[in-house]
Amino acid sequence: DPDNTGASADFSVFERVVFAVESPQVKTLKVEVGDTSGKKAVYFVKHVDVMKRYYEFLRSVLQESIDINHVKFINFVVDENSVLPGDEAGSVEVELKGIQAP
């Protein structure tokens, strides 16, 4: 919801939500998924490297923390804990591979 309109997505209708991550500098990527009521689930993608790797959000895990019927945002966060000293400048590529409905 980049325009902050209150819009949300119903993740319960998606069979799969897949994303890919790669980076020469970032070693850990923080992933935050929030709903319209303000609840937020936080996960960590570890061992990020130059090889693109694919990950899947598991609905069963997400729905334990947030309302998957009203997903407001997915944030991919890089902070001081994500990189090794000396690697503070660089890039990370995140690719939303697919949101597949049944």
C-alpha cells in the first residue's frame, strides 16, 4: 500500500508466494509482513550470497502471526546486522517470482 490508502491483499487465495534474493554484500535479509490491524511477522533469510535462491512464504506460518486475509505490506530490510564490516555499501536484489492462485 505505497499510497497509504488502507488497501490490502488476501494471501489466503494464493497457493504460493515465492521470492528470490541475491547479493554480494548482504548476508542476512530481514523480511517483515504486516496486516491492516498493525500486526507484524518478522522472518530472517540467512546465508544470502551471489547465487539467487528462491524462498516461499508458508501460509500456515504466516497466519499464526498476522491476518493473511488482509496483508498490507511486505518489507525487505537491510540494516547494520545484515552485512559484515567493510560491506556497508552494495546492493541486494529481491525478485517476486510468483503469486499463484489455485
